[in-house]
Amino acid sequence: MSNVQIITGNQAAALAAKLCSVEVVAAYPITPQSQLSEILSSYVESGELKAEYVRVEGEHSALTVCISASTVGARVFTATSANGLLYMHEQLHWAAGSRLPIVMCCVNRGVGAPWTIFNDQQDSLAQRDTGWIQLYCRNNQEIIDTVIQAYRIAESVYCPVMVCYDGFVLSHTMMPVDIPDAAGVRAFLPPYQPHTILSPDDPRNLNPVLFPGQRRDSEGVLRDGYMDMRYKLQAALEKASETIRAVNAAFAEAFGRDHGGMLWEYRTDDADLILAGMGSIASEATVAADRLREEGIKAGVVGIRSYRPFPKADVRNAFRNAKGIAIFEKSISYGYEGGLCSDLKAAFYGTAIKAPIHNYIAGLGGRDVKARELAAAAKNSLAGFEKGMVEPQTTWLNTTTG
Amino acid sequence: MPENLFKLNAKEYILPGTRACQGCGLSLGYRYALKALRENTIVTLPACCLCVLHGIYPSTPVMIPCLNNSFASTAASAAGIVAGLQALNKTDTTVMAVAGDGGTFDMGIQALSGAAERGTDFIYLCYDNEGYMNTGTQRSSATPMGAVTTTTPILTKQQHKKDFIKIMDAHDLPYLATVSPSYPIDLYEKFVKAKKIKGTRYIHMYVPCPPGWGFATKDTIKTGKLAVETGVVVLFEIENGKFRFTGRSKTLAERGNRLPVINYLEKQGRFRKMNIEQLNQQQAWVDGKWQEYIRRAEA
Ligand SMILES: Cc1ncc(C[n+]2csc(CCOP(=O)(O)OP(=O)(O)O)c2C)c(N)n1
Ligand code: SF4
Ligand SMILES: [Mg+2]
């Protein structure tokens, strides 16, 4: 039996946290996340959600509270955007380094200076190398479902998960969402089992200073040095790909919705031209692909769901027959190109995929980008490819450049 | 109430062989603090000398569970532990955040003020060695005027120490106290008392630091005592707003026989470049603070 409600992305995320019975919430308001922390406050104050809500004085503390509460064995939740996420940066590393299954929503927003409250994905992309799993959502249904999946993933691999969704475009836009039933979620998500509990029953010194080399403990057992622990984090993230696929499959089985494991594909089977992106812009690209097909161009879309771990094998498979690729990104690695573009090129290296790639930077700071503009851009790329253009310059869409 | 050291909890929570320096005031004070709090305690701490005292992985000399966290995060880390324990119904554990003066007066102030304002149920222990010792004796806002540090190497520190206790007092805490490892019974009693109180309890511990301050390792206790005798350090507690001198400071307040600050300053290498004007300013500053306390005690 479905329970469809028309809700915003922030409501979907809050409902998901409630369905997952989070035990500690710590959050600090920032547009466009604020509504999410407000809804959670009312859940906790009304008693709908039995959790401790720590109304911290800043995002560094928000994530710190989650880190410490998770260490003593509680399931935790936080959410932020833009400068709030940047303010957490030190603790993002701390959370991943401590191997804690924290789940956080990043309601994607451009970062200052100058200020913008509107959407792009520079905030989360800039946190790429912090050791967090990053999952991107294309609509509000995916937000609620992905947060639920995120806890199961995080608690299986002991890595934190950032569930990213576009500010305003999703966070403040109402869409029909099928709300999973509480009993179903309980069955899908077993209780959190910490890998180590900080407790007087078993005193330990967690996250201490390490030497570069391995050392023996008092029983003579050789223990990890710093670098060995770093390797384990990397291995866990690499292994997480399997877990993400498996959890997506288990979710599809339980709730009847498959959002793709590491990525999703749209009309790619016979596609010559593939549009790619993450989050709502990839969703919009599906409308562009439909338009292109109406014009006789065989277009399809690949939406990257898991940016870290990066779906290397999956993209090699998804793009294997592409004759041209247009990548639309809401962030930029200044001084080079879009991060997704670089990663895709690197994944294709040494394979038979030799399709030309055109990178578009689009929608920064909420700059409007319409499906027909994506279609026109992709069509333009295709025309260039057909003329033999192999390595086009990155194009800033709808922007005065030069 | 223990009238002598033999009446204190005999159990040791810090085994021999810590990585603190010889003569470290912190190791002495911390030892008595843990004895008072006993085993059902969780400690959280940032980068600082105490982090080093807690040992290098995979061994630790401390038998109390400890969560290391980043430099700015100590009080928030405690708030997370408290919230987590609360959510799991494990509310009988004492949570103590411990940080140095740098991690408290400077970088940790935001998280501490936030946690105190929220009334987080924990003890915050600031051990004050008046500088960033772990990183090599740089100036902090707790460094007294006239001290040479590695970032005030020629001109000495030009500003007075930040009156951080006043800042914490402005949070209207249920309990605030100052302690010194040179007076272990006073220290112990205050931790025993703090353990029983709910809400945010702030304890300020002055810890003489031989390498950072420039005195012989055998003189730690003596240096701590001189600090109290001269009124540079004042032992007191504020319980629900009620101020009370304790221990040796109480006697000094009653008798009015404080020693001049020079007796304390001249014994430490860090004050070697202090000029007479700074000395007079330091004396006036200490006198002023002392008068504030006297008025507070009389009120
Ligand atoms: C964000 C950040 N900045 C700087 C440091 C370097 N650092 C480590 S300990 C420390 C000083 C600690 O001073 P204090 O808190 O007084 O403790 P002490 O070392 O004196 O015991 C500094 C600056 C750090 N760990 N983190
Ligand atoms: S530097 Fe000072 S405070 Fe730090 S361990 Fe050495 S004596 Fe103790
Ligand atoms: Mg210090």
C-alpha cells in the first residue's frame, strides 16, 4: 500500500531521518537546509521522534556532536549547506578517519564569496577527498529513499555518507513522494552496531597520536600505523561500491523502487550521444534527451549517483557504445575543468571508449538552465564531434565569458 | 572530606610512564582529578599536552576511556558524548572535557560557550599552562604580560592575560572553581563536589610547566604555591553565584598577607625580559583582580 504525499525535498529528508529512528540530531541552520533542521526540531519537541536534538552554535560543533554521539553508540543525523559544510571541513575528515557511520544531508548551494544562497554543487564537490561516501539525488523520492539506504550502507562499511540534493530545485520544491512505511524501514535497517563503543566498561584511548610506523601493543601484537589506517579507509570506500549496489537492490526488493546502484541510465541502450551529470541537472537532461530523440538524435543520459566511491566499472559499461559525451556540472575545479569530467576521462583511459567529451559548467549560484538549453548544448557538441572536434574547451553555459 | 592525602581514593588511573615532561604540573593535577571522578567517567580532549600524556597508539597509560577530537571541538565533543549517552539511557557516567588554555581561551571558546549556554551536563576542565606548549611554547591569550614565548621572543607579551574565568562566570554556571596541583586536597574536593552537580561545571587548573616557564623540574609544587601566595592564582569556587575563597587563598584573604608578585616572577626564566614598568603593571593587575574577588566574597 502506497502512502503518497506531496512534499519538499527537505521534508523528505526529515521524514527519512525519523523513519530511521535517529537517536541524536545536531544541526545549525543555513539556507536552503534550514527547513530541515526546523522540521526535525518539531519532531523531537512533539515527541514524534525520540531523539536528543543538540541545537549547536555552529556547524563545526554540529558534526562534532555527531562524531562523539556516534562513538558512544548512537545513530546520528545532521544536515547543512554551502559555507556550513565548509565550516565542517576539519570534522569531515575526523568523522571518516574515525570510521563512523554518520549520515548527513548536504542541501547543495553555491559558496561565498560573493554570497549566493542559490544552488550549485561546489560545496560538496569541494569535500571530495574527505573520505565520505557521496550520493546524489535527482528528485524528492530519491532523497527519502537514499537517506534510508545511506544508514544501511554507512553501518555496513563504517564510513560516513553524505546525501546530496540540490538546494531549492529539490529542497523547496514539492513533488509526490511515496513514504516508506515505518515497519518496512525497521525491517530494512537493522539497529546500529558500533565497531567500538567508548565506554567505561572497556576503557580505550580513541583517535590518539600515531607514529608513522606500525608498533606493538602491550601483548606484542603489531598494530597499525597512520598509513595502514588510511589504507583501510580507502579499501572500505572501494568495497563500498558493492555495498551501495547491494543495498539499492535490497531496497528495490523491499519497496519496489530502484534508483540505480552507483549510477542510473536513461535511454542509453542505443544512444550515440550521452549526456551526463549528477543530481537534478541529470534529471533535467532526461527531458533534453527526449527532445533530442524527437529531432532524430539518439540521445541518452547517465546520472552519477555515487560520486565517491567513483563508479569506474559502471561508467565503463554505461558509456561503452557512446559516440559523443556531453557532461553538465554544477561545480568547477578551478584552474582545470569539472571534477566529474576529469574522473570520467580517467575511468575511460585505456579502454575502447574513445568518444569525444564536451564539458559544460552550468547553473552556478542558481543560474537558470533549462532542458531545452541542455538539448541545444548537447546538439552543438554533437555537431562539433561530427566535424572532428576531439577535445573541445570547457563551455560555461548561459554565461558571459571572455 | 579527606583531611590528608592518605584519605583520597587510593586507586590510580594513570599508570607510570606517561609522555608528559618531568615535573609536569598537569600530570599531577590530572591524577587527582581522575581519582576524584573515579572509573565511571569518559574524557574527551583536543590536541594539547594532555593528548601526548594519553600516549601514542597502541598504548595508553590512562585507564579512563578517552575520545580525542580536533582542537576547536572539545566542548562540542563532550556535548555529543552526553547526548549519545542520554539517548542510550546511560546517564550515570560523568563526562569531562579537558583542554589547555589555548584550546579553551582561544580556539575552543565558541564550542565551550555554546555548550555552557545550553546547560550541557558535563565538567569542563581547562588546564592553564599559559601558552601553547604542545607546539613549542607560543603565546596564547592566557600568557601573562611580560612573558617571553617563542612568538613573543624579543618584546615579550604586551597584553594582560584574558580573564577567562569571568567569561565563564558570565554563563551563570551551577559550579565554577579554580584549582592548583600544589593544593591537591582542595583540588580533589572540588572535583568530588563538581561530580555531584548537574549542568555545566567549569574548573580552571593552573599547571606550572617547567620547560615552558623556565624553572627546575623539582620546583613545580613550589612554583604553584608561590602563584597562590602572591595572588597571581586565586583559589575559589562559585556555587550558583555564591563566591567563596578556598584553602590557602582564604587564609590570605582573611589575613591580607599576600606576597609581592616579583617573588613569583623572578623565579621563572620566561619573565627574564620583563621591565620595571611591566612589573608594576602586573602587580597592579593582580591587586585589581584580588580586590574584585574580595568584593565578590563580601557580597
Ligand atoms: C586547527 C588547529 N590549529 C592548530 C593546531 C596546532 N596545535 C596543536 S596543540 C596547540 C596548542 C595547544 O595549546 P594549549 O591548548 O594551551 O595546550 P598545551 O599544549 O599548552 O597543553 C596547537 C596550536 C591544531 N592541532 N589544530
Ligand atoms: S610542556 Fe609543560 S604542560 Fe606540557 S607536558 Fe611538558 S611540563 Fe607538562
Ligand atoms: Mg597551554
